[in-house]
Amino acid sequence: MYMNRWNPFEDMLTFQRQADRLFNQFWTDLPSRSTGPSWSSSLQVHAGDETWRIDIPIPGIDPQHVAIETAGGTLTIRAEQPADADGNTTRFEQSLAMPQFLDVEKGSAAYRHGMLQLTLPLKDSVKPRRIQIEGVTGDKKQLVAV
């Protein structure tokens, strides 16, 4: 019987590709503007030992008009910029299935200089942890390389 081993690196790359596709579609689907900020399609995912950080450029969108919601393993981002002088309203809504090892319920978001920064911690069950080995008499043993 063949067993697949969990590969967090492959999950990270799959997530990066899916996120790139999602946000490239977002920026492409926005109505074109003759004036105002230029839209960027760059999205960056930074995977760390404890958390993942996702940087999403949202130039020209007031962060008060952005809503981020989580339900189960799905992250939904909604933005609705009120009508401009021409009566055009910018709307966006997209849901993204997050890797199951991220705890989206404990995520946080910050906004600074046109950049939305999502921070999503790893679930405790997938974080590496050290197990102490104790001897019969209660003395701690050490592992020695041979």
C-alpha cells in the first residue's frame, strides 16, 4: 500500500499559485480607470515557522471599505469603493480555500500605505515541538550522534 506523505512545502507552493491566480483575476476584472491609482497584481506570501503573512496591494481602496471574513477553511475578501464623480462603484468579492494547516479563525489583518497584510498562524497541531526523553530514574537523557 502506498501512502502519501504530507508535504508542507508543496502545499505552500500550491497555495501561492492559487493565490496568484485569484488576485491576478481580481485586478484584471476591476473596471479600468482613466484617473486614479494604477492597479498592481503582485501578491506575496511569506511562510514562517509560526505564521504565514500574505501581502496584498489595494491602492486606492480605503481600508474601511474592505471586509475580510473566515468560515471554516475559507477566507473571503470583499471591497466596495463608493461611487466616484462619474458614478462608478468598484466592487470585489473573492473566496479562497486556505491550506488546512493554517488557523484562519485566529488570523489578523493590518493596512499600511496601500498594502493589506494578512497574518495567519499555523495550527498548533502542525507546529514542531520537542519531546523530552526521561530515564527510568527520572534523569533526562541526551541523544548523542554516533
